[in-house]
Amino acid sequence: MLHDGVAALGGGHPTVSGAALTDGAGPGLGATLVPSYDGAPSLSLTTTRFTVGADHDLLERADLFGLTTAAATSRGHFPGISDQPLAVSAARQSATAAFGPLGFRAAAVTVMPVAAGSVPPPPPYRAQRISARYDRPFGFLAVHRASGLVLVAGWVATP
């Protein structure tokens, strides 16, 4: 799931441009041709607001986080910090990611009643509209664009 997203960022999975997408190309993805006045493609993204958070005791998996030696009390560590022998006695991490109204731009709708006039001509073009709908469990990645480094990854089990 998330590993596929990370692999795609690293070039490990083929990617498809929006122009090459077909309807039903993936879960929640749609691609259709719609009438258009300018012929420009468009994207419609629908998602739910959510907040995910997690707390971790890093010493439960000290080897994974490189803390095994630093937590050992058999000898002192960190001599540059203190003359007394030190060891890591606790290591916790809390993480939160929130996506909601303040995380996205808002759109304004203005209603203006008008008098009857002529019917506008039909749109002269057809343009691709891609839609992505995240209303089922999904994963997300926040990526540093310049380096491709994944900064935050998470899974929304119940949108």
C-alpha cells in the first residue's frame, strides 16, 4: 500500500501521466471527456477531512531506531554531555497529521440573478477531466519535492 507510493516516487513503479489515464484506472480514479470552452484538462479531488495521530515508545523497538546501545545501562554514554555516565531511559514519539478546511484553499460561489438573454453557444471543445475520490481507506505521503524524501506517511482507515 504505502510502500507502492514510496516505490513510485523512487522510480520503482511505472507512473502514468494524466493524459494517459482511462476511466477506472485505479480505485477512486475516473477519467472522462467533458464539454469545455477552452479545451484545458481539469482535476477534481474529493476527500474527507481527517486527523491521524500516533504515540510510540521507541524503546520497545530500540534496535529499529538505533537506540539499543544508547539505552544500555552497563556503561555510560554521551561523555561530551556529562561527566556522569548517561543512558537513554525513555524515548517516545508523537505524530499528528491533519487535513481539513485550513489545509486547502477554499472556493467562493457568487450568485447573481440575471434577466433572460440568449442561450450561450455550446462548448466547442472536449477536455479530459480526471477525478480522484478518497472516501474509502487510503494512505498518504508528504514528500520534500526537491529531494524526494518522504517526510510523513500515514494511513486513514476510516475516512
